Amino acid sequence: MNTIGLVAFALVGSAKAIREAFDLFGITVVGLAVAFAGGSTRDLLVNRVPLVLQSPIEISLGLLGVGLAIGLSIVLDSPDDHPIVLLSDAVGLAAFATTGAIVATHTGVSAFGVVAVATINAVGGGAFADILLDRSPFILLDDFYASCAVLGGSAYWLVVTVGGTESTASVMCAVVTVGIRLAAINYGWGLPKAQILGLAREEGDDTR
């Protein structure tokens, strides 16, 4: 799961940097930030040295994702919007949500901790990359994205709580996360904003 997430998210982050016309160094930094920021935050929360600092394999996988994004940019006009990248993003989200849930469960945190760490692992890198791209993290204002990781992490905890195996819980977390994310992309799902709720109230007042 961690391997899939690293490659997929490095590809997604690099594709975003390419769209913003970053140079090769900038593309690499953003790609690696998406791949590692969430996992590093997860590891710090559970009091262990981040995996990226423990093994050269981790950084190699991130660089592989960066290379794939650069290769796609050569043959595609807008790689960040291509179905391959969107699918990679959904798969990476699911993989990292599952990884975070597994790590949190082994640490012995509460139910909230499992869901929180799973979500941070899944979306932390993307939020940090948006800051590097000089924009507000999109998970806070647009799209049905972080909620997918919340639901996936919740599914993992639920399966483990009712006595399911870790493997079963991992599969359920991944399926729920990627399935809901792809559905959100296909149907344009999004959470309501306070302004919309206020507008609905005003319309109700006008009707009365």
C-alpha cells in the first residue's frame, strides 16, 4: 500500500507543478512533498522516525513517480487532468488512507485516532503541496476528497472492531476510499458550503 501511494502521489504532485510551469527542481520538490509529507506527519504523530529517512527505497519510489509525470507531460497537453493521473490520485488516496489506518491501529490509538491518522496520511501531502503552489489547500474548500479518506479509515476501524482480520480491513478501507473518490469525480460530488445553507434559509424566508 505504501509503495503504491508513494509512486501515485509523486506523479500527481509533479503533474500539478508541471501545470504551474515549475522547473525540474520545483517539480521534484512538489512531487516528493505530496508523496512524503502526509506519511512523515503520520510517523511523527505515532512517535517514530519517518520511513523516508530510514530507507533509500522510499525516496527512489517518489522519484519514480516524478519521472512518470515528466514523461506524461511530454506526450500529453494537460497531464494533471488526464484520467491516468486522476485514477492515480484516487489509488494513492486509498493506499495512504489504508497505510495510515494500519499504522495507527498498531500504535493502539483510539477510534478517532485511527480515522485521523488515516486521513492525515492520505491528504497531508496534497495540502502541503498546495501551499508550495501558493494556493489554499483544495481539501478545505473544494471537491469531495478528504471525506473519502475519513470514510475509508472509518471502514477499517469498523471491520477490525467487529473482529475482522487486518487484511480484510485493509481491503475494505481501500475499496471504500477509491470507490467513493471515483464516484465523486464522476458525479461531481462536493460538500455544501455555509453560504449555500444561508441562501437556502433566505429562500425559505422569502417563501413564507
